[in-house]
Amino acid sequence: QVQLVESGGGVVQAGGSLRLSCVASGNITSTRTMYWYRQTPGQRRELVATITATGRTSYSDSVKGRFTGSKDNAKYTAYLQMHELKPEDTRVYYCNCWVSGSQVWGQGTQVTVSS
């Protein structure tokens, strides 16, 4: 069964940068679309970035121009580079993909942006 493990979260001041990583347990980044979501407790998860198997990316309006998704298929890893972070970016960030008709989620990584 595919597993996803996120890392790279932390506490950063407004205007700072972080890079999140999502390591898959198998070679799926080359054949699957990878998604980055974020969530505040009690609210719905928000899709912020999509990275297709061919490397095309798309972003939500809330992060466009500040966040960049990428992947390294040789390392089974997807990334989310975040710049110009704002306090409202404070959330738990999750990576996600679909495998055999089911969604696979990582455990999440907390990003906290202080003002």
C-alpha cells in the first residue's frame, strides 16, 4: 500500500520561506498527479497546488505567485516551495494522490507563520 510522508513544516516569520517535502513509499510521482492541500482544524481542506505526472502545475488564487510545486521522480518526492509566507498561510499541509480509486493522504506537517 502506498504511503506518503510529509516534512519540512515549522515556524517562520511573515515574509519567510519554507519547503515542504512529500516522500512516497513507491514510484508514484512519475505516474500520478500529486496534490498539496492545507487545513485549519474544523474547516475543509483547501487544495493549493497540483503537480501532474508530466510536471504541469496549477495553484489556488490564494497562493499563486508565492508557492511552487515540483517533484523529483528519482526520489519519489513531491515538493511545495513556499515564499512570502503570510500569517493566513498557517495551516496543516498535506500531500495527496489517488491510487486504485482511493485517496492516499500523508499525516500532514504544521506550518505556522508569525506576524
